[in-house]
Amino acid sequence: MSLTGGNRNDVTQLLPLLDKVPAVAGVVGRPRHRPDALLADRGYDHDKYRRLLRARGIRPVIAERGQEHGSDLGIFRYVVERTIAWLHGFRRLRIRWERRDDIHEAFLGLATCLITHRHVQRLC
């Protein structure tokens, strides 16, 4: 995971993020390092990124600008937005005060553990 400034455009970090995807274990044979498809919203709608994803063997599923809603990407986007909202429930993560990346990542990990613990408690 890499942290960048809050004022950076997300699309500029698309390819570095894909390069950092860890190997997926569980399947016999060589572990996979790339997803089959990438789901993205209209902010990533550009031929350059579609072409670069296809060159890496990744099928782009990107909502197109100027088209009506109905790509069904909202179903998956809700999971991401909900998770970000849970993380923003921790005041220390809502606004980044730490200058050091390792401390901020430690708080992210701690918040993830607490969120998971709360959900497991509801199931038991």
C-alpha cells in the first residue's frame, strides 16, 4: 500500500496500485498477481487506462461518461464507500494528523482490527 497526498488525482495512482497487488494464494500452480477485471467509476474513463489495463491482461469494467447509470457498478461501490465511512468513524483517521506514513498505516490497521472485532461480536 502506498500513501499519497490528499490532493492527488486517483487515476494517477491506478497503475502503481495494480503493481503492488500481492499474490493470491489458494489455487494450485503459480500464484496470480493480477485481478481478472477492474471495476471503476467514471473518473477512470479514459482510453489510455483501458488500453494499459488490457495490455496487463485485466478486463476494464469502467462506467462511461455521458452514459446513463445502469452499469451495476454501484453494488460494488457501496462496499467501498461503506468501508471508508467505517474508517472515518475513527476521528484520528478522518483527518490525517500524522506526518509519518508508518504511524498512519498503523492506525489504519488498528481501526480495521476494531471494525472486524465489532462485526464478529455481532455474529456470536
